[in-house]
Amino acid sequence: MRRYLTRKLITYVLAFFVGATIDWGIPHLMPGNPVQLYLSKFQLQPGGYAALYKTMSEAFGTSLPLWDQYLHFWSGLVRGDLGVSIYEFPSRVTTLVLDAIPYTLALLVPAIVLSYVLGNRLGAAAARRKSLDNTVLPAGYVLQAVPYPWLALALPYLLGEIWHVFPLSGPYDQTLLPALSWTFISSLLYHWFLPFLTVFLVSLGGWAIGMRNLVIYELENDSSRYMRALGARERLVRRYAYRSASLPQLSGLALALGVVIGGNIVTEIAFHYPGLGLLIYNAIEDEDYFLLQGIFIFIVIGVLLANFIIDLVYISVDPRTRLSMQGASS
Amino acid sequence: MSDTLSGGPAAGSPGEPVVTQVAGAVLPAAAATPPARRRGDFLHYALHNPKLVFGVSFELLFVLAAIFGPLISPHGTAEFFLPHQPPSAQHWMGTDYFGHDVFAQLASGLRLSYLVGALGALCAALVGMTLGFAAGYRGGLLDDVLQMITNIMVMIPSLVLLVVIGAYLKTRGVLFEGVFIGLTTWPWVARAVRAQTFTLRSREFVDLARLSGRRATSIVVRDIAPNMASYLFLVIILLFGSAMLLAASYDFLGLGPTSGISLGTMMNQSMLWSALQLKIWWWFVPPGLVLTGMVAALLIANVGLDEVFNPRLREQ
């Protein structure tokens, strides 16, 4: 157990290190440098270009040797200083990102947790039950095959533009100011629902199908046969099958995180929902590299934290990990 | 212990957690049936499996559409007509905001989707299988290092990585997109292949091959890989589907190929030019619907194949 945890911790530290290095390295290893790219947007006289290039290079530190820049990057990172955004000029990258994070988490966390829990339940219920299987399975495939951007266009078109049940886009009603009032909060929830539904629906099918197949395998397992032979009721056999099937599903959750986060970004952009995804989009549009780098770091940290939580849940769910923690051999 | 935790039958994939279905359990079937009887059985079960037949024939429809679509389309993708016309006899799927023919765009988008999907799947399969076989067969330090790399790769969010890289690349081609998708989706393949190789490694026939002094690569290619061929095949199909979906997301963000029209760029354009508000549904509904169909057919065929390969999954 201890070995397992230290291994995991080393992986986390290394992953963060690699992530941060990629984040720093891509702008520096790509042809051209950020200052050149930035200046190429203006039509400058050659003399003015040279002068501006010199000042800007000194201001952003791009004239320093690479290793020096790398160290500067890390010291800034440790201090939580990710630079100044170009897209919203005087604001710091950190504040922009921190403002956007609540919106992203409000979509992601409920969508991931609910789709996981509900999908697993649905899948387990469908396994080896013909009538339910025949509806859950096809629906699951279709949901799994739906591209995020399409659902993020089709849902608001149907429910917003045609039926006028939900708003098309935005985080809350344009006429409202953020306040702790019931009208504002209900408007927030009202606008939250469709983007949430998009992320939720796409993930749901995969979990259901995965669980269905795993439970089928478990129900055909020798352990299940043994339980039946002992006279255990089918409900009990199923409950045990569900438990063993949860383990691979849980490690699958860690693997699926990256894609769900990507889907969330797409969804936010389609709905104009002001989370990290929309911020990324604006940063691309305005070629705001500092902001892009800052968001990347924050998302890497988020993924690492989520993986850590999944690891902890895994330990609490899988008795074998706890056994070895008490010194039993594995 | 760490094997069962981090590398055990890996479930899920970046694209679709559906992999659980194969990852969990293909093993027993893979090595059980004698090869001679298997071929006949395979055909019998394949032709009698409704899921496989349905999935494959559905997918073939799309492939035919991708091949012949641009040929039968009466208009080219670059021609201009009256803007936002609803579907009619002249424009089978109407025209978009700019007056381009939607059907012509869809047909060429289909080709691009398949191309990117195939490229991505091949790259991911190549990298994932190489690393998975190496880690699973060699074990030891190499295994530790490769697993560490895999675990790190899993945690780097690929879309954001593409954003950062794409921001600096002014022109991106289909090749770049396909290879990028391949190089970011291999980790779950490596994990799954490693876990399977791990269990096959200690079988007698592998020991025998090792005793006879054959080289490691030859043992992997000729003894281990054939025993999980069905599994590898399923993995490639899943990779293919998820690569097409990923490409659609990238294109939707404007990070796809800078020239050419794909299903994702159609959706991107329709969002940018407010197709929703203008109610030009025929602009964004077809590309998504077609992509859903393409991937769903693959998934259904995949599960059908899984049942064919794997007696325990068959309907009772």
C-alpha cells in the first residue's frame, strides 16, 4: 500500500513537472517567438519594429538564456504568478482563471458524478435482462457516438430556439446583476441546465454499456456460480457482481477524465458559458499565450487532483489495497 | 499489488469507457479455442450475430457515401448559390449562410473524418501496442518506466495540449491532426495490451518459445500477439471511432486542418454564423447525425464482434 501510494505520488509530481515543462516549452521551441508573433499583428515601420522588439523582449524576458527563462517560469509558477493577460489587458491570468473555474466545475462535477452513478446503475440493471437490455444498449451506443459539439448545438436548437423551454446561451439572464437573490440563482440554474445535460448525456451511455458488459462477465464468473450453488438469492449475486465490476469502471473514470474535460470545453464554447473552455476560446482568438499557458497549468492541476480523489476512492472500495496496507502480502 | 490497481484489465478509454467490455474479459476466449475449428465457427457466429451484421452493413453505407458522395454530388464545395436555402431537389441538404451546398460539404467531410480516424487509430495502435507489449513482456525496470510514462500521458489533457500547440502552428494538415490524435490516445491501449501480455507471458507455449532461443520480438509477434488478435482488432475499431469523435471536437474549436471541410468545421461554421438563431438546421444537423451514425455503427459492430470472439458474452 505504501509502495502503491508513493508510486502514485511520484507519478503525480512527475506529471505536473512534465505538464509544466510542456507548457513552458511549446512556446519556446516553436518556430518564431511570442514577441515576434505579437508584433506581427501590428503594421510597424522597420525601425519601430526593432525598437519595440527590443523593449518587449526585455519586458517579457525572452532575451534571457533559455534555462534562465525556465527558472523564471518555475519561480513565477510557485508564487502563483502566471503573468498578465493580453485578452483582458490589465487583468492577471490567475484572476481570470479563478473567475472562470466555478462555472467549469459547476458543469463538470455534477455531470461526471451523476453520469457515472446513473450510468453504472442503468448498465447493471440492464445486464442479463432482455427487456431492459434492448432499450439501454442501443440508447447507450447512440449516446456514446454523439459528438459533443453536435449535442451542444442540437439541444439548444430544439429546446431553446424551437420550443423556448431553455435559454440558448450565457451563464444567467443578461438583465440581471450577480447577487445572492433567488431570481439570480434560479436564472443561474436555468441557464446551467442545458450545458450540464450535454456533458452528462454523452458520458452516460459509455458507463451504462461498460457496466452492463462487466456485470455479464461477473454473473458468469465461477464466484457467482458458486454463490448460486450455495443457494444465494439472485439479488445478492448481482450485488456482488456489481461490486467487482465497479473496480474497472472506477479506473476507467480516471482515464475518461481527459475526454470529459475536452467535451466540457467544447460545450462551454457552444453555450457561451463563461468557464475555462470559453476562456480558452477567447485566448485562441486573441492569441493570448500567457492566458493559454495559465489555463493549461490549471487544468493539469485539476486532472491531477481528480486522479488523486479517484485513487483514494479506489483504496476505500477495493479491500485488497487496504489489506496490503495492514501488512498482508498481495 | 500495483498491477491490479494501475495496470489490471484497464477499463475505459479516453474516448469511450466502453472498452471495459473488452478489456475486462476477452482473455478467456482469446486463448481457449483451438485455431482449426475457430475459423468455421467464427463465420457461423459472425453471420448469425445481428449486432455485427447490422453494424457492418450500416458502416458500409457510410463508407460508400464517403467514396461516391463527392462523385454524385451535383455541386462542388467551392461553388456559391443562393444563401440559406432549405433542402430541395436542387440542393439535397440546402445551402449554408454563404451559399455553399451542404451536401457537397458533407460528402467531402465524410472522407476527411474517415481519413483522420484511420490515421489516428493506426498511430495510437502502433504506439500503444509497442509500449504495451514491451512493458508486459519485459517487465521489470522497463515496465516501471513505461508505466510511469503512460500514467503521466493520461493526465495531460490532450485538447488543451492541442490548443497550446495549435496556437503556434499557423497551418495544420490532416496528417498533423491524425498523428496528434494518435499520439495522445495511446495510453489506454498500452495499459490494456500490457495487462493482457502480462497474463500470457507465463503460459507454457511462451516458455517453450523462450527455451527454443527465439528472440523476444519474434515471440511477441508470433506467439503472444496472435493469442490476443481478436482483442487487438476490437481495440483498433474503438480507436477509430474515438479518433473521429475527437477530430470533430478539435475541428469545432477551429483547431483542425486549416484547409478542407470536415464534419467538425461544418458545425464550427454553423455556430460562428449563428445557424441556431437563423434556424438553418440543415447546416448543423446532418454532419453531427452522420458522425453519430458512423461511430454508433462501429460500436455496435464492435460489440457484435466481441460476442463472436467471446462465447461467454453471447445472448442466452
